[in-house]
Amino acid sequence: MDKLLSDDFLGVTPNGEVNTKQQFLDRMSNRVVTIKTLEISEQKIKLVGQVAIVTSLAQVDGMADGEPLTGRFRYIRVYQRLPGDMWRVTNFEATRIPARHSGAGSPIPTQR
């Protein structure tokens, strides 16, 4: 993860907490967050110059801060292409989908 995240990485957790790269790495290495299973679907990628915006649906089973972290989440990762054709994650945001919601929403409008 250290090589995947940019040095100026910022991640927003489902509870609205903002984590820097170091905070995110510390939470993973100290097992504050553990992911048992992660199934990704509905992945969409939008390229804007040297930036890729990736939206996905994730089915997660794990633990966070001693509490179960289970359910469906929509999330966005923003990647930046660096010199040498390396891609790094600069931003991340996750939103829990309530159990009663199907997860399907209005399509994202496309610009013409």
C-alpha cells in the first residue's frame, strides 16, 4: 500500500473521517482495519488527462475499530499518473449503501 498511495493521499472513510497516507497505513498495519473479503463490481473508469477517476461497488466483510465492517459500499478512487508511467492513488472516498437500498441509482450523466 505504501507504493500504491501518493505521499499527499487523503482518504475519507464511510463515517466521514479523513485519513492521510500515514494514518491509513498505520490503521492497516495495526489491524485497526482488516478486510476478510472484498468483491468489486460495477467498476467504471473516467480518464481526465493524467488522472483516472474509478467508481466501484464493493461487497466488504471485515472489521474496523473493533466493529464489524460488513456490507455494500460505493467508492471512488482518484489515481494520478506520475513520471515513469506510475499510477498512484491520491484520493479515496467510501459510502455505505443502506441494506434496504438496491445499490442501483440514476446513471451518471455524460457530457456531450
